[in-house]
Amino acid sequence: MAEVLARSQHLLFDFDGPICSIFSGLTAPATAAHLRELVTSQGIDIPSDAAASGDPFDVLRFAATISADLMHAVAAELRTMELRAVEVADATPHARQVIQRAHYDGRVIAAVSNNSREAVTRYLTTASLAPLFTAVIGRTDPDPRLLKPDPHLISQAVKELNAAPADCVLIGDSLSDIEGARSAGTLSIGYANKPGKLERFAAADAVITNMAELIPGLTP
């Protein structure tokens, strides 16, 4: 951990997980069900895997296979739901301290999220964290193929920070974060905040189970 942080001037935080739990209030299954209703209202049958999923992004991925119009409609509604969700989202324990410590340490900080950029920005603004972030990279294009694990968003953040990929580390709580970081050429720290994730994060450069574990690697 200390070596990874020592090599990383730029800290890229995934949003949902490392910063907050976006669907802790307005839940992911409820959001996915709402998006399915939008799809079925168009007379479209949803296959069993997407119908059973509690992940809103699975509904978006299905919509993208039907038509561009449906993809845009589902992405826009997901954005609306995310904007509501961040109003009641639970902050991740110790995330604020880590972000503040990284800022005081002179690190350049960015958020890199599959969630809509507007939702991420709203949360950071409400939480009074926005001034500590140099960039907020979130979903602006409805095409789910551009979301992590694709490196598109991570590479966009690296470019916006005018950084070299090797000088950046992505802190994320999903395998898609780890895979996306590897594809983008950045380091990665897996935040194993749920059982079973430790084993799945074997490809990460370091793994933590609590965000507070990052604090000793950042200068007070």
C-alpha cells in the first residue's frame, strides 16, 4: 500500500463505494425495477437475466441492444434516479478524511464513475468536497460500452489531469474498476467492502477493506 501511494501523485476515486453508497437510500433494485417499467411500457419484453437483475446498469445494457432511442431514454431516466439517490446516499466511512488528507498532501484528486457526472457533482457539492477535486469524470454518454471496465473514463481522467497513467492510482470497489485501471495503464487499489471481494481483487496492486487504511500512506 505504501509503495502504491508513493508512486501515485494522482488519486482517482470511484464514486459508488469509495466515496459513498449511492443506492443506500433509493436502492439499486428499486431503480432497476423502475427502469424495467420504462422498457416494458414500450411493449418490449425483457430477457430473464435483465429481468432478475438488481443492477440498473444491466437494464441500460439491455436497452442499448434494442435501439439508440431506448438507450437514450433509459440513460436519461437513470440519471434522474441517480440525482435523487445522491440526496439520501450514505457517506462511506473515513472517505472524507482520506480525501482531505490527500488534498493536504498535495495529491491531485479526481472522481471517475459510471454514475452520471451530474449526480457525482451534486453529491460532492452537497458534501462540501467539490473544491478538493480537480476533475469529475462521470457518465455523459448513454452508451454503456464506454463505462468501466472499458478504460474510456479512466483515460479521460488521466488526460484531463495532464498526467501519466503510471502516476495515477484508481481506488475502486468492483472488478470492473480493477480491470479498467489495468487497461488504462494506471495502478489500482481494490476496496473490498463486501465478503468475497478480497479473492476477486487478486489483480489489484493493493487491497484494503476499510478506507481508513489509506490514511497512513498520506502525509498529515
